[in-house]
Amino acid sequence: MAQVLEFKLPDLGEGLTEAEIVRWLVNVGDVVAIDQPVVEVETAKAMVEVPCPYGGVVTARFGEEGTELPVGAPLLTVAVGASADGGTPAAHAPGAEPTPAGPSASSASSASSASSADSAVSSEYSGNVLVGYGTAGPAARRRRIRPQSPAVANPTPNATAGPAPTATAPAVKAGTPASGAAAPAPVAAAVAVAAPGGPLPVISPLVRKLARDRGLDLREVRGSGPEGLILRADVERALTARETPVAAPVGAAVAMPVGTAAPAVSAAPAGERIPLRGLRGAVADKLSRSRTEIPDATCWVDADATELMAARAAMNAAGGPKISLLALLARICAHALARFPELNSTVDTAAREIVRLPQVHLGFAAQTPRGLVVPVVRDAGTRTAESLTEEFARLTESARQGTLTPADLTGGTFTLNNYGVFGVDGSTPIVNHPEAAMLGVGRIIPKPWVHQDELAVRQVVQLSLTFDHRVCDGGTAGGFLRYVADCVEQPAVLLRTV
């Protein structure tokens, strides 16, 4: 007999809590193989094809294209052991939308599904692991939160002296007439508030974050989901109820001082509203965290890049693959970090320790149609200029196509930001948390410059270094920046370190 298994949106790594459905790769009724990609999602970091760990017939999909789902939300259900010609259980027939069942049916269905899943054959599941979830077998059953009787859920000091108090009726929704009779609440919605010290009936990390950010105790929220599960709508209703003043009884006069005008209600500012979500939201969160946690400082210097540009032209004229200017700057940064390892580090705030990192994984800022991303070149300190050029080109193209993986965007130890491509000379970069420093490079343009005691027109660039003042002082930062400038002005300086 076919077993209907639910595949949930997995944790895609690096603290990502949500993803947007971009494109479904399968339809209801399709037969899918183990580890076959079933949906393409867009996270705050990259576009990802999500493989399904089960093989069988797709019986339902959850969410349309463009819908944003939290990690742990159902993506689709698969009938394992069913065939596409009618072996699918009637409850999940192809093309039928999943309908929520009542509490009793939900409990029975959960128990039945868990019992049948426990006896599943191991060959029906993938042995691979996507970031954040394993596929060696069906997911373990979530601990059931049984409804408690009102007398237990709301103990009173005089509980033994009289009849047990009745359960508190659910709050009346806004807009319900005060004189109307309250509709009977569903059994699941009548679950009492979680007892102190007991498990919270909530599984969504977004729900927990929303409550934590707004200072709401989830133990005071009644869940309306299956078995009392607290949903996002429950938290939003609780926040609205907390922030909305209680209306006065009908007919009651509101006392106001004579001659006092009613306070004006401030209207929301007009204008286009753009949600801070996806990549834009992730960038905003990271920049805010950097400014909040890192006491940064910036120093800058002008450098004569004429010799560096001439060296690059000579290298490219010699034949072979072209060498990019960014690759030469990356080589300079790698050598500078070897001399000043304090800037290739991070701060462990919990342990109050500075962690110096052994390898240089160089991030570089790349502007894409989706926004600013920072791909990472692994082991940049051991690469040649030719290898760096190839890797920069590969990552830049992937960034433009939106195909960077989370691994391509994480693990950086130092960032190189060439904002000169935007036609600007200088900037004060924000450190890419949790790194300790970022080098900014402005445009290289002809400027008057004193060269060999004579005024001449030279190719001048402004270099800016923003650094975490906890990892070093100005002397170290200035030494690093001066060494970079010396290498830009006299590329032969690098020969002493090769």
C-alpha cells in the first residue's frame, strides 16, 4: 500500500529562514525519482534547486510560484510505492488540493502516517544530505502537544474549594458585533496556553523570531493550528490585540476635559512601499549587524597606479590568458594579509577572543540585477594571477545568472570592493560581518602627481581600508594600507615575497 510522505522546505544553510518559490519543476501526478529536483527557490543568497529525498507520485504541491515559505513548511507530498496510473490514495488524488481536516481526523491521520512511515523500506529514501536535513529515512514524528483540561491548564488557589473554572473564551475578532453570540471555537483553537516549563506548540522559526522581536511571550498565545500549533496568524492577532486599546462599552461616555480636542491620528506616510525581504532584506540585516557590533574605522591613501597598469599591460601583451586588474589587486591583498594577519581574523564575542584565520578566502563585491552579492574566492593566497582571473570571471558570471550556491557566498575572511567601476573615487566601506576588514578601490584616473621631483600626469587611485578596531589599532591598519599602496606604485615589491 502506498505511503504518503510530506517533504518540507529544508534548511538551506547559513541561518536562512525562508525562500521564495521561483518555479515548480514537477506537477501533481508526476512520478519523481529519489533526489530529483522538484522546485527552484530563491533565498536571500542564491537560486537553489531543491531535490526531493523520496521517490513516488506527487500528490500535492503547497504554494504557488512567487510564494514565500518559511523553512519547515510543507513543499509537496509524495505517495511512495504508488504508480501514476491510479495507485495514488484517494485522499491525495492527483490534481486535488489538500484540504485541512478536523482535529480528530488530523490526529488519526498523523498517527496512521507515522505508523506506516516507521515501517518504510530504506531503499525508498535518499542517502544524500542537503544542507540542514538528512534523507536516511522519514522525518521523526513531532511530539504531540495534547490539549489540557481547563482545570489543569489554568490552576487557581481555590481549585479544590469549588467547581473547576470554565475555559476562557477566545477573544472576539475585530469587527464582530459586541451583542452577537460568539461562535464556538474549534477544538484545536481551544488548547490552553502552554504550561510553564513545558514545550511550546510552535515549530516555525519565523514565528519564534516575530514573537521575540516584538517582545511577545509565546506561552500567552493560543494556537489555532492542528493540535494547538501556534501559527504566524496567531502571533499577529496577539500583537494586534496587545497594541489596540480596549474599546469602551456601548453607551459609555468618554470623559474629556472641556475644550480639549481629540488627538489627531497620524496617517502612514504616503509613497511606494518596498518590502525588505529576499536579497535586499539579507543585505539590510547584515549591514545593520555590522554597524551595531563592529566598532569600525577607516583610513585611506592616494597611490600612483601607473606602474601597476603598465605591468598588467605587459603581462597581457606577452600572450596567454588575460590578467584582470582585480586579480592583481587580490594578489597584493593576499601578500599584505600574510604580513598583517590581524586583519585576516574574526571576533568571537561569546568567548571574547580574536580568531586569526589560517587561509585567505577573499570575497569581492559584485553588483547584479538582484542586488549586491559578495562571492568568495577560496584559498586566494595560494592562487596565481591567472587562476584568480578565471575564478573571478566564473563567480561574476554565476552572480549575474543568479546561480551562485550558498557555499559560493559564505566563508570569506577579507573583502575587496572595487567601487571604482561606478565612477567614484572614494568611499568608507562597511565591514562584511563577521570579517575584520575591507579594502575599497576607487577609479584609476589621470591626475597631476609629483613623480621624481617633477610634476607629471599619472594614473592615480584612492585606496580605503575599513577595519574592526577591536582586532588591531591604527598602526597595524596603516601599515597594511601603506604596503598595499607601495605594491600598487611599485609592483616589483611583490618579488621580495614570492
